[in-house]
Amino acid sequence: MSLGQKIRDFRKERGITLSKLAEQLNISPSYLSAVERGIRKPSIPMLKRISEALNVSVTYLLSETEDEATAEKLRFIRESRGLSIEDLAEISEIPVGSLEKFEKGQAVPDLEDLKKLSEALNVNLRYFLEQSDYTNSLGYRLKKLRLKQGLTITALADRSGVSPGLLSQIENGQTTPLLETLERIAKSLNVHVSYLLIPHQSDVEDLLSSLNPDVLETLGDPKAQTILRAVRDFDSNELKYVLNFVQFFKQNRHLL
């Protein structure tokens, strides 16, 4: 369910007409109607005023439904595999039009489609079936925290000294920031950088279920586990070095 639909449903549930709510918010009925139909997006201050008028939390209005979480999971894992929608359509034998609707949350894949997608993307079926909050990425946690604090991307950019474009790329999973950059962002949000870096238990389960089986097998190797235990004891400077090296490797692995 979209933000606009949630606002409309709660307004009707409260027995408030469109004109009455618009008058209460000191905005035009046409603007409120556009918000409810998804044509316009309200600012964070306006969203707070709407939530107060309807007596519902901003968090609920912004939270994803299970259908939206499935759509986000599908888009995330497809892009992480470096596949276009056309590529996935060819591999999974699901029409491009259907995949586009799945990723936009306009349609929900049935179990047969989910099986095809899990095989095509080389992930466990449970990756799609378990509908916990989709917070298995740094970008998602950052966006969720930013919205919770009522900040726009521009406002957070001003606070942290990071460009709005870079913040948008981080939130969309298009880039991984250097640790120094992430530290500035975390400080401006008044949280420790580990809050953004370390996923919760449910995040770990989602992350593991999305990993390539070959990677999971490698993680079971005693040598790999020895490396993970060593990283656990690194100080902040050592961890910065490792993360910067990983960033460098990701950008230049095509040269290998």
C-alpha cells in the first residue's frame, strides 16, 4: 500500500472529508488529493502534520508493507547480481512486464514465480518468503534512520558535509561510502557508526539467505572463519584499512 493510500484510508476511517482535512492542514484540497493519489509527495514537515491530524505515527505511514518488501528484495538482489530486468526475464522465463510490476509493488509474484526467481537469481526461496523488515543493507538502515529523524536528503547532506547525490546513491545501494564518510554521516545522525554497519539478527538471516551458495560454502571453510575472527578484534584504524581495501578491490576487480 502506498503512502497516499494509507493517508486516504486513515482519513476515511476517521470520518474526515478531504476538504476538512485540507482546511485543518491549511493546504488546498487539490494538493491533498494529489498526495492521496500518489501524484505529489508531501514534505517531512507536512507528513508530520498529516500524521498528527490523523492520529497515526509517521513511522507507520512510511513503513513498507509485505508486498513492498518483496518488491524491494527482488530489485536489490537483481541489481546485486548485475542483471537488467530483461536479463532476469530471459533467465527466469517471466515476462518483463510482470517483473516490472513485481519490483514496483503493483503485483505480487505467486509461489511458482518465486521459485523461478530464486532459481534464476541463485538464492534460497526463503529469501522471498520471509517477510521481515528489509534492513539487510547499509543504505536501507541509513534511509530508515534519516526518515525517522524527519530529515530530507538535502538536510542530512548539509549536516554531514556529504553531497545529496552521494547520499542518494548510498541509500539506493549504488555505492559504498568510505568509512570516514560514513562516520561523518553517523555523527550527524547522532549514532555510532556501528549502528549503520552492523545489521540486526533479522538482517543477518536475510543477508545469509541472499548469498550465493558458493559463498556460503566458502564461509564454512575453517580458514575463512579464522579471518572473520581476526577482523572481529581489529581496532578502528585497522577496520578502516580493510574496508577501504574492499572498496578498492570492488572498483578494480575487472582488472584481475
